[in-house]
Amino acid sequence: MNGPQNIDELLRGWPYQGDSSNVRIVPGDDGRDLIQMRVDMGLLQMETTGRPDGTRPMGSDTFFDHLLELSVQAGSDDGPDAVGRPFVMDEGQCAQADREFVQFYHRRVCWLQLRRYLQAVQDADHTLSLMDFCKRHSPDSQWTMSHEQYRPYVLYHRTYATAMAELEANGAESAIHSLNQGLSRLRLLFDQYGAGDHFEEDELVTQLVELRERLRKEFEVGRTLQEQLNDAVEAEQYELAARLRDEIAQREQPRH
């Protein structure tokens, strides 16, 4: 092997700071973009597309794609309402899934620090879909919960990234609507696991609510149309609810 095998010079030129300056985009040898994350004792380098480590497990774009192929070959019904589940992951497949979870976590955090919010949403969706698959085809409940315990955190990242992307593209009201949708999804998850009583005091929930109210104040946004609609339905003001639905539908029509 030619040249030095250490990264001393690189690390000296990029000292670890412990903040958002620890992530950057750099060009690869062929000019493609790469993500680098400076960590305490070195650095991580990731691809911006496909699997973060740049590999193609068994010829698939990701290990999750490979698992989907295996489940189809096994005759597994892998839809959202799957009943038959003949495919059960083995120990090696569980280990590879764990590895992919970690890789996509690191890249998702990088996208958030870089404010590349749409990419963060894409990586969060990959993780959530892989979690869904692992939950359906897990060999045991303990391994399932080793991932499910992080689902609220992934949903938090997805909600935050979606709201920030909407803020940039469509304004504060759209961002607030995205935050409300994410909070509703989190509430359903808490209820699903019997933790609904702790929803309001959860730190992740509190941070999203604080962001919503901060945007509302900073951009002088009152109750959004969707919030007004929810209020009208709850108060059984059905004529007002109908008018609000029409107004929302008109807003959502594509503009030419």
C-alpha cells in the first residue's frame, strides 16, 4: 500500500468540537459528494445515496431491500395488514439489520446538522420501514423491542425535518401543520404501547410543541385551517367545518 496509512494530518486539520461543525460534505476521488462526521477519536465517511457504507448487500441497494426479496421468496405476505408470516429472520440477518439501523442513524443525524431536511426525512422513512419489517419478522420480542424503543426518536427526527422542509418551501403555517401531524403520529404510538398518560410530558413531544409555538409567534400564525377544522368538529359546528374543508381543499389544489 502506497502512502501513509494513518489520518493524522486530516484529524489535525479538523479538530473535534462536539457541535454541528463536526459534519461536512467533501468530494470523493471521482467528484461525488461524501459526508464526513468528525467523532471524538476519528471520523466517519458516508455515501449520500443508497446505503451509507456504499455496499450493496447481496446485490441489493440496502440490506432492507434484500430482506424484502427474501420475504417474497418465502411467500410472506408483507403488506401493512400481513397475516401469514412464514419468513422469520435468523441471527445473522438480525445482526445485519442492526448494522443498517446504525448506519442510517448516523447519516440521518448528519443530514439534520447540514440542514438537508428532505434527505433526513428519506433516511428516517427507511429506518421506520425497516423497523416495521423487523417487527413483523422478528425471531423474538426482546430483539423487537431493542428497536421499537427508538421509534419515538426516529419519528421525532422525521417530524422536525419535515416541518423545517415545509418552512423553507411553503411557510410557517405548513410547517405547523406538519408538526401537528407528527405529534398525532407520536400520540398514536404512545397509546399503542400503553404510554398515553406520559405523552404530554415526554421530552421529544415537548420540544416539538415548543417549536410549533415558537414558529407561531415568530411568523404571527394563528390557528391554522386544519386546527380550526379540528376545533369546529370537536364543537360540533358542522357548517363551519364544511366551509373550512372546502377552503383547505381549494388551497391543496395544484397550481398551474
